[in-house]
Amino acid sequence: MKTSGKIFLTFLGGAAAGALAGLLFAPESGKKTREQITKKANEISKNIKENLEHLTPHVRDLV
């Protein structure tokens, strides 16, 4: 994997960890926090899938 791909995945992981930490330390009720975590996890999952679909042709070209 090229360096730019590694940097992107590192950034994505850091963003996910930061978002999760922000939600966990927010002064919201447990139910609302769980809902926010679920929503954010779904958004992150969707973004990862879209990025993998975009990167797949490039990876195939490298292999």
C-alpha cells in the first residue's frame, strides 16, 4: 500500500477514535450517547465502504 493510503487510513482511524471519545465524554444521557455512537459508527462504516470501493481499482492495478 502506498504511503498516501496508509496516511488516509491512519487519519480515518484517528477521526473515528476522536469522535467516539467526544461522544463518550459528552454530558448527555446514556441512551442519547448510545444513539449518537450508533449513528456515528454507521456513518464511519458507510465512509469506509465508499473509500474501499474507490481504492479497489487502484489496488488491483498495483497487483
